[in-house]
Amino acid sequence: MKPLFARSTPFFAAALFTVVIFSAPLSGCGVKSAPDKTASGKTIGVFIPGVISGSPVYEMLAVGVQAAAESRAGVTLVEGGYNQAEWENKVTAMAASASYDLIVSANPSLPGIVASVSQKFPRQYFLLLDGELPGNPSVYTLRYNQREQGYMAGYMAAMVTEEFSQNGAGLTRRIGLVAAQEYPVMNDIILPGYLEGARAINPDYQADFRIVGNWYDAARAEELAADMIRGGVKVILAISGGANEGIIQASHSAGTKVLWFDNNGYNVRPGTVVGCAVLAQDKAAYNQVRRWLDGELPFGKAETLGVADQYVDFIQDDPDYILGVSEDIRKKQAAMIERIKSGDLVLD
């Protein structure tokens, strides 16, 4: 089945431009535009837990909602900023305004926030991606199978590390992961899945796990990555937002490799980025908003979707991947992904 949205940079540039055209510029962290009432009278508020610019997962969220709404609903974008302590107050303000028939967001922290807000405003409906909150009659959640996503990255990380040793580099069976922050999904699902994938190549692998402390400090991320590399790490999984640039710089300087998460990052530094384990957040936002517009979104339900559902994937057709990764590794990676798709390898 052909994916709903292409994962190329040109698509995102064009689609995000469309969103900006329909929205006035931000004034600090807040509403981009007043709700645009359409003929249907329906309005959607999109709460961005951070900022859109430079955040591919939130670009995808905005693009997917806007594409689904078209002329059927007005869309307002609200940026929550980087201070997570302020998010609940901002979501509460959106619900209290009674301006939105549906509030859409995406972040593992949102279910806890919305559980509290929905008690105060039970008539407000929420659609949350990248989180789980079953049983709340005004909330639908879709969680991605990030164990599969972490596993695919770890499998690739170990194979690339092994190839370094075959080419004469000293072998240290350690893979790196630099994250912006610790949170339950990171600690309990992504990191264990990453290590599990590496240990499918060799059970001796260990993970060097470091925290930046925020989503923007590239200098700090570069320090952490450089220290990992000095300790023998050859491949680092970067999950730190804007701080990823520091990881790229350290790896490029040392001749080591980086794995990207959530979106296509091969073109960030061709030859250094050797794998991208992605989420189809634009597709998820589009499909679930369309279900809501058609009266079919099952509020109260929490769903988990992954590789077999085409919501989690590893990009294998990008020219920079084909040029930058040996054919032997690409074949092994493809075979492993096919096992997940077919159900032969089950990662619940």
C-alpha cells in the first residue's frame, strides 16, 4: 500500500507553507489565528507541545490536521513553548474558551494533562497522538509501537558497529543514545527496544544513554556525543530535537555514524546519518481527524499501531541510505523489517 504522505523534504516544505498561509504569525507562544469558522461550523484547535519550527513531528502534526480539515473545519495552531510546566494551563485555557469542537495534540505527556483537564471540561473532546489514555469518554488516543521503532534502530546500530570493526576499527560493543529528556516512553520502551535490536545481532551489546536536559542545547549534545565516541561508540541514536545538530557535528568530525528518529534525516548530513526509524505522524493526524469529521472516531478507545499498520517504518529507499550503507547491511535490515510486517517477529 502506498503511504498517504511522502516523507521527502519538499513535501513538508510545501505543506507547512500552506499551514502558515492559513495562520497569522505567532505573538510569543500562543494562538496563531482565531478559529476559522467554515460552512460546517466545526473548529479544531491543535496544541503544539513545543514549537513547530525545527520540530518535524509537530510539523507533521500540523500538516496532517490541516490537510484533513480542508474546507470542513477551521484550524487554529497553538504553540505551548518549551516549558512543560506551562502546558496544562495552556490546554486548560483552550478548553475553557469553548472555541474548539476538538483539541488535537501529540506527546507522551499529554494524556496525563488531558486526564486532569477533561475532569473540569467533560464536554471538550480530545484527539491525542503518541500517547495512551483508555476509558475516558471524551478522549481518543493513538500510540505508536515505539518498541518496533527502537528495535529497528538498534538492529542497524549494531550492524554498522560490527562493520566498523571489520574495516579495522577497534570493536567495542556499545551503541549510543542521546535524548533530550527522560520520560516513561523513552526509559521503558524506546531505550529497551533499541538495546533489544542490537542484542539480536550480538547479546553482548550495551547502551550508552545520555541526557541533554532540553531540546535545543546543541553544544551540550555535542559534548555528550564526543565523550561517547571517545569511549568507543561508533553509532549514536539522536532523539534530542534541535540539539541533534551537536550530535551530527561530533559524529561527522570523528567519522562515526548517526541514526535519526521520527522523520527522514538522511539529507541532514548524507553519509553520517545512516538510518531513519520514522513515525507517520502526518498520516495518523490526517486519518484520525477525518474519522472525527465523519463521526467515526471511537472516543474512550486507545489504539496502538506499528510497522504492519504503516505508522512506524524504517526508510530504505532514500538515495543517501543506499549510497551510505553497504548492500549486505541493507539486505539484513530489510529482512528484519519484513519479519515484523509479516508477524514472524512480534514486538508488542
